[in-house]
Amino acid sequence: MYENKAAFSARSIRSQLDKCAEDYTFPMLDNGYIYPVVSRLSVYGDPQSWVILIEVVGYFNRQSGHEGVANTLYVFGNHLSFKPGMKDRDSYSLTADSEEGPTFTGDLHGTLNPDVHSMLVREKKVNIRHDPAFYESRNVVLEDPPAIMIYEFLRASLPELKDELLSTEEELRNSFNQDLPLLLRLDEWCHPDLVEEEIPSKNETFRMIAALLETGDVSLYQPTKEPNNHWSNWPGGGSL
């Protein structure tokens, strides 16, 4: 809890988030152009400044191959050097070919090459699983078996690849370039359904986060809603 009153209000935080949602720069987990894989929410703050940062890792179905795999950062705050909302996609490559050969077949759907059994994730060599039983065991239903899409492989490979897919702490802090303490980090939370016109200020998660940022009292985050940010809850993602 802060010793001094914050220079901002919970209301101003909620207002910024709502404006970004109105401008389509707040994360929509059922974005029709992105197959979601994993997401994470980080909250930084002190009595003068606040930052809410949401990462959404997924496959962009309008890209091809490794270019489609990205971690998009959504950064909100009161002392940012840029307009709050969605930032450029990561400047680093999350995935790449191993020495074994091309990871993808060359189509526009992110289909994995059935003759290649490894790839690089953040320069770490990982095995590509082509066995349908593996995906069934991970509750990943293949869209067009026996073909396997990159987003299906990444989903099935959680949690083993989670740390490689998400940003490092250094990368997160470089995205907003402020020396603020980390107050809260969530792997699971109840995210607003923007398609159903649920704006952030009406969502329990972000109302609580705004309150804890205003006071510095992390104990104010006491969710009662079930988390829904898991990819399986957003079947519309990537459907366009």
C-alpha cells in the first residue's frame, strides 16, 4: 500500500482502458485474424505512475510461416512515451527452422512439414510431435488431420514452451521503459468479451486492478469470476 496518495485515480485508469477498447487497441482474445496460444497480464505501479501490460501470443492467419508466430504487447499507462494500446509486434523471431529443414509446407495456413521433426523456439531446439494421440492427450482437436497447424502444435506444447513464447522481464520493461515495481502478474484472469460489448471498466478483473493501482494494495485483487483467458474459451480466434 502506498504511503502517499496516488497522482492518478482508478477512474482515469478505467477510462483509458475503455478508450483503447473503443479504438480496437485493447486485446480481443477472439480476434478473427489471430489463433490465440497463451496470454499473460502484468501490472506495475507506484504513487506516480502505472502500467498494465498484456501479452497475447498467437498465430496471425494473414502472415505465413514463422512471420505469423508473434507475441503482441498491449501497454497501458499514464506516463508512456507512446499512445497506449497495442504496440508493434515483437521485434524478435519466436520460431525458426532447425538444421533439419523447413518447418512449414509453404502454404498460407501455417501447416507443419510432416517430414521435419524439430524447430527452434527462441533458438531452443524442440521436437515437433506429429502423432495425433499427443494432441488428443493435450485436448487439442486438429482442424484438418493428419495436417498439423503451428498454433495447434504450440497449444499442445504448453506449458513446456510457455517461458520461451512469452517475453522476458527485460523485454517487458524495455517496452515501457520505466523503473516501476511489479505489483501483480496473472497467467489466468477473467477477460472482457468485447464482441459482447463488455468494456474493461465493467469487467471485474480490470476494476480490481484499477483499484489496486490507485492504492498500492495488492490484496484488493480478489477475483470471484472464473478465468477465461485460456485459448479454448475463444473459438472465434483465427476464424476469419
